Amino acid sequence: MNAAVTAPTNVALDVHAVREDFPILKREVYGKLLVYLDSAASAQKPRQVIDAESAVYEEEYANVHRGVHHLSQVATDRFEATRTRIQSFLNAPSADNIIFVRGGTEGVNLVAQSWGRAALNAGDEILISTLEHHANIVPWHLLAAEKGLVVKGIPIDDDGQIDMEAFRNLLTDRTKLVAITQMSNALGIITPIEEITRLAHGAGARIMLDGCQAVSHSAVDVQALDCDFYVFSGHKIYGPTGIGALYGKSELLADMPPWQGGGEMIARVSLEGSTFKKPPHRFEAGTPAIAQTIALKAALDYVTDLGLDRIAEHEAMLLNYATERLSALPGITIYGTNPAKASILSFTMADVHPHDIGTIVDREGVAVRVGHHCAQPIMQRYDIAATVRASFALYNTLEEVDALVASLEKVRELFA
Ligand code: PMP
């Protein structure tokens, strides 16, 4: 260990108490206690979420919105309570602004296929950035091919931050949508969404924010942000898979056509035609992820009770410590060095292939992600094939950072 680097001691979040909430953190991998540094891909679940989901099946499971019977009404109330919880979590004006989706990917596709298909015309431009996850790139490519739209990429600086001058130059009266991530999943960079939103609106464009990564690290206020759309996935904020949310401004949702047809989203159906419910139900065809949705509320309650500020402070401490320790290792290059970042450390190690690093550290019980992280434009920007990504969550410890460093030292010995 580098003697100059000392671990901070006055940690506000009681991480050891928090860890007791996550049963999986007690398991071993190859005989070593699991060190889970892949929460940016999907976060582990606290007992509160696991219990909430199994309680649905044990005590109050039925299909929602359809039954007059007691259980269906109980399930519907609990299901809709999550919508209200997401409303308060994002500070949306009404629960009707919240559409349940499978996750961030489905949220972006909904905006593209419903709003985009109706509102955009040939020649209109969509601005995305080099930092986007494929989930916020490919849906726009699909729509562009169908409608003759132009998708343009905002470049990033060497330090991983969005090049704001380039953004200003790309923003014209042809720009109809700016679709941007609030936090890069590959680099951890936090983008200046307030300024980007202000500039986008100034140019007459709509803005959609991808909050999949950011939402578990900082409080979000969609009204203060004034964004038109906001998406996030439940599984990255300690909730179940299969459920996420799309926030949309009321005036936009009101005019958006359905994007999937089926049960639940209709007002009336005859063999000749159908009419549709108001938002949000217009966009929710079919039986939803009932238990997962109900349990998402437990996840939002969990992070709110712990305090997003304290979580962010804890993760910043881990990130700073990890950055210092990794920087002291020979051959390490860190990508995304702009100070506006959270919780993610993306790096390469001299000539060692990231997949070899991932495999070797896994044998030490350390779970990191290697590859392009569904963000190939970033890899192209830095002319690399892949990085190793360690991502930190509220349950990670300084000792786990030490375990990562020790496992990387093993890699170095093997490849020396
Ligand atoms: N955007 C970002 C920034 C992400 O990190 C992810 C997930 N890695 C997504 C979108 C897609 O989320 P999901 O796979 O949960 O739909």
C-alpha cells in the first residue's frame, strides 16, 4: 500500500450496519468473501426489498386494475403506491407523470416510438453525446432510419466531460431533442444537465435525461431540472429487475399516442377500433411486473431513509480513495478524469487485456465489469477496445478497495 494514502476515518454512513441488510454480501466466491464492485451494472438488493417482493406473493398477490375482488384491489393500491412514491422521489407534479416501464431501455424506446415518431419529421435533428449508453443511442438510430431524422453526437473532452462549446455549436433550430445521460455508466462522469437543459430549451428543443446511473447517487428534482422526460431503472437503485420509470411533462404525455396496444391501456374496444386511456395508463399495455413494482417502493424508501447525501458522500470517499490507490499502481490509466464524477472507476492496465484482469481478480473474489460497457462510442473516442470498471455503492468499504488493489497487484505479478 502507498504509505501516502490513508483511509478516511469519520465515515458518516454506517457501512457495516448497512451491509447487514444485504444477505448476498455474506457469500463467498472461489473461497473468498465476495467483493462486489459491479453495482453500476446492477445493484444488490437489501433485505427490505427482498422481503417486500416475497410478501407480495405470500400475502397480497393478484392481477392489478382488473378485479373487483379484495385481493386485486389490495394489489392495485400497493402497485399505485409505488407510482406515488416515484412521484415524490423525483418531485414530479403528479403521479400521472410517472409511467411504469421495464427499465431505462424501455423508457427511452417509449419516448422514441411514441413522442418521437409523432413529433419529429424528416431532417429534424437529435443530439446525443459520446457518453451515452447504447440504450440512449440505438432507439434514436431506429427512429432516424424510419423517419429520415439526423442523429448527431456531442463530443467529449479528453477528461471525459461533454464539450460544451461543441454542444452550443451543434444546437440549432433544427435540433428538436437533446437526449443526454446525467451520469456516464462507463466513466462515472456527471454531465452539466442544468446548463444543457437551459440551452436546449433556449433553442426550442426538448430534453430527455437518462438517469439510470445518476438516480442512485444524488437526489433528482424533475421540476427544478425542467426536463421534458427522465428515465431510470429500478434494479440500479437497489430495487428489482423488470421495473423502471419514465417521467414526462403532462402537456407532452397528453398528446403522445400509444406505443403498444393491449389490455389495460384502452378506454373502449370494438372490432372496428379502439380508444385509449389517459396517461399514464395509455402507455402501460398488458399485465405489469406487479411484485417488482411494489418492491421498488421499498428500495426508494431504503435509499431515502439512509439519505442520498450520505450515500453520495460515502461513495465519493470510496471513489477518491480508489482513485488515489490505483493511480499509485504502475501502468494504470484512468479514463474519465474530470472532477465531476461519481462512484465509477474505469481503467486499463498497461498491455494486459481487461478480460484477463476481470478473470484474475474474480478468482480473488472481486467482481468488476470488463468490456465496452454498452458505450462503444466512448471506447472509440479513446481508441481502446475495453476498460475495467469498478463501481462503488452504498455497501462498499475501503477494505474492498484494498482488496481490488491487492488483486490488481496479483495481475501485475502474473504479467510482469
Ligand atoms: N442508461 C445507462 C446510463 C445505463 O447505465 C443503463 C444500464 N447499464 C441503461 C441506460 C439501460 O438500463 P436497463 O438495462 O436497466 O434498461
